[in-house]
Amino acid sequence: MRIAYFSPMPPESSGIADYSALLVPALRRHLDVRVVKRGRKRPPRDVDAAVYHIGNNPDAHGWILDALRRTRGIVVLHDFVLHHLVAGVTIGRRDGHGYLDAMEREHGVVGRLLGHGVLDKRIPPLWEARPEDFPLAGEVLSLATGVVVHSRYVEEQVRGAGYAGPVAVVPHPAWPDPQVPPAQIAGEPLIGAFGNVNQSKRVPQLLEAFARLRSTHPGAVLLLVGATSPGFDLERRLQRLGLGDAGILREGYVDERRLWALMGACDIHVSLRSPTMGETSGTAIRALVLGKPLVVSNAGWFSELPDDVALKATVGEQESAELEAALRLLAARPDVRRVMGGAARRLAQTTHDLGRVAELQVAAFERVAGGEAVDAEVLREVSDAAASVGVAPGTPEASELARRLSELGG
């Protein structure tokens, strides 16, 4: 089977580029994968299917959406909330009417009026203020011949949006352990949080929980790795909580090797997110590979992590207290950290195993690409087999068989 593969690729700074760099070699053990050059608007003519990796970043995925609009195909949906993408390919290209049309198409007249409010700068941009309320995934789903998602959560969102085509849940693949020596960083324990430092990563709640933890574990250190988002005043928050240089370490954007070294040094990994765009966390997957216990938000994909690898904090009034309790448990119990770390590594080696994930993706691609021709052949063979054992059309047995086949195909 030959597929055209539309995706960001290294050296682009994108989690999905990292994902594809990991997955494509594994897919090529089963398929002829033609990675499409960035900016190309059509798949090669001699392929059996086109696969489009869609995420929320318009810089990384705008050209891929353009190609999907020209030629329908299989969508690997990395984010369900695509408002930022849609805004980027409409407002970002001076096409305000396109944005208004997208808002009205999915949210009616009220959506169009809100869109006018955004364009007239009377309300904050919805992709910043309320993206989860206006996901704008409808156009992408309408163009998809099949959808691959990484979580049951996104599968439910896709079905809730009315998509009736094939949907396959395929886990995010795990990287092989690169065996990078851990960075030499002190901390008893060392707690790591990786990614942009902002409100949606629940950094204010994490800082409050960590400040209280330090009152009884003065050797604890919080390592924050990633750029600070514009408008997020980290220094002021640290000063207000009495967190200084002794308790907080900062690093900005780091390359892949440094990322693994820093993650390897941490005793505990914190990966929080709310609102969720439906994404899967590549850094959380890396933590599983390294056998590190996780503290996560009880939301989206994160809520699907097994309880023996991740302690979960519910977003809301008690969030900071729940984070504090999780950190206290893991700080005081190295034995719990070891048990959770072992379970994390096993999860990476089984559910998220790269070879297994590639096989699941291939099966999903083949199922969609085969389409009606494959379905018709299967139905013919089943009908012939039923007739050979005396199951005639119109009988209760035939009706039950038809119902079961419908369930399998749906």
C-alpha cells in the first residue's frame, strides 16, 4: 500500500514533527510512505491513500489543511480543538469572512456574531479565551474519509460532533530510551514540569502546591523547562509565594538531548493541562519511557492514564490541594515512586510500543483505503458461507448476522 504522508517534519519545532520522525520509519516496514514536501497541495498520483496530520498550530498545519481541502483523505487528529488553526488560515490570511463563515457553520448565528466581536476587537480572541467552547473541527471532519485519534476522549468528541465515518484509537508511540545520562541537578526530590509556562499548564496551581510542599520538604526543587508565555508574570508569582533561587530552577527551550537529560534527572514529573485541546503529551510519553511517576490533570487523555502510573488532580477549587497531596506522597515515599516508575516503563513497552502502534496505524489506513470494495468482498464471502449452512435471506438468523456485521463495520 502506498500512502502520501502530510505532516510537519524535523527540523520544524513541533511535537507532531517529532512524532512523525519517530513513526515514519516504523510505518515503512509495512507501507510505502511518501512524505510530502511542505507546501505541496496535492498527493502524488500513484498513491492509494493520503494521510493528513492535523493539529492546532496554523504555522505547522495550515498547508496541510489546504491540501486536505483539495483532496479528501485519512486524518490523524492530534488536537480536537482546531480554533487556532482555523483562525490562522482565515484571519491570519486576511480572510475575515472565512472566519465568520466557519463560526456560523458550526455555531449558528450566535457564532457569527461572536466572530464579528473578535474581528472588531470588542471581545478577546476566542482561540485564546474560550477555544474549547468553539473547537471548529467540523470542516476537517467533513473532509476526512477516516479518522485516527490517540485517546478515547477525542474519539468521543469526534462522534459527538456528528462524524459517522471510521474512527480508530491508536496510542501515541513511545520513543526508545536514548540512554542519555541524567543531568546533575540537586533536589530532594527534584520535580520537573516541561512545556510552555502559562495558565493552561496550570502553573499557578502547581506553584501554590509546591510552595506548601517546601514548608516540610525544604530540599525539594521544582524544575520548569520551557518558554514563558507572553503576559504570564512568573517572577511576580514566585515572589508572592516566597519561592526563590533555592527552590526553583528555570530553563527555556532545550534541544532533544538536553530534554532527555533533564527529564532523566527528575524524580517526579508533573504534566498538567486545562483546558485540554484533546492533545496527547509527548513529554508525558517520554516520562513513561524513563520510568518516572507522573502527576497529571484528571482531564482528556491524561485521565486515561492508568492509576498505577499517574496520580491525578481534578481541575477546580481543590486542584492545588490535590496537587500538594500527590507531591507530598511521592516526596515522602521513594518506594511508591519506584513502583509507579516500573508500571510507567511497562506501559511504554506495551500499550505505547512503537512497533505495535505502527501496526495499528497500518490496519486503520488499510481499513479506510480498502473502503467499500473490501467491505463488499467481506459481505459476499459471509453471505456465501451463510447460504452454505442453510441461513436463508429474511430469516431471523440472517437478520442477526446482518446486525452483527453492522456493528463490526460501524
